[in-house]
Amino acid sequence: MENLKAKLIDLFKAETRASYCELDELIADEFTEIGGSGVRFGKKEALERLPSESPPKISASEYELRHLAPNCAQLLYKAVMVKVVRQPLFTHYDVQYGL
């Protein structure tokens, strides 16, 4: 379980998510997921999207490994994702505020 958990934690790291090569190595060709928006995507879409997006902070706990077949396992976990909140600064010009 520790090997699978380590790979999953690597996927949570900003530097891994920004690296096309590392993602290509970690994500299986058959990868498919249904995101929080309800949209299904695969490895191709993950490789296109992840390196260019601002990474969220992700923490996971309550890991459980299920052996489904001799060469197949499922790692269940509880994840919390925190997205960065933008806090723009405004400067007051003669008549109005601007970003």
C-alpha cells in the first residue's frame, strides 16, 4: 500500500502536476476519472490540463487498499482540496479604482 500511497501523494504535489513528463509516467494509459463537475476524462485530458492550471492544495487521509484481482488494486482515500483564493489589490486613481 505504501508504494501506491506515495505515487498518489506525488500526484498531489504542485511540482509533479506542473511536469508533463512526471504525470505521463505516473498516470496509467487506461486512466479514467469522473471529476467533481461530473465530467469524465482520461489521461490525455489530464496531461493537457494539469501542467497549465494553478494547482490546488490537496491533503488525504483514511487510506484503504482493496485488492480486486491479482494485478489490480483500488486505493480509497478521503481528500480535501483547497483552491487558492485571489485577493486583488486595488489602486485608487483620480476618479476610480483599478486593478
